[in-house]
Amino acid sequence: MDFGILLLVLGGFLLGGAWSIWKSDSDTAGRTGPQVIFAGVLLAAAVLATASGILRLV
């Protein structure tokens, strides 16, 4: 298995995690600050992993 493909898969999992955290809002207060920050960190990691995977394949 190529390392670039592994990075693309990892980026997909991180993107799914970011989406899951973004969609899980509290019933009363909406999204909390830590939820937004954690989703942003996961999104940034997903973008970096995906870009790295694409560059490894090229």
C-alpha cells in the first residue's frame, strides 16, 4: 500500500470526525467554544493530510 493513499484515507477519517463534531451541537446552548476549536483543528489536520497524500502520489 502506498503511503500517499494511506494519507488520503487518514484525511478522510479526520474530515469525517470534524463533520461529526460540528454536527453534534448541544440542545440548549448550540455549539460550544471547545467544539468549534476542536472541529477546526481536525479540519486543518484533514486538509494537511489530504494535501500531503496528493503530493506523495504525484
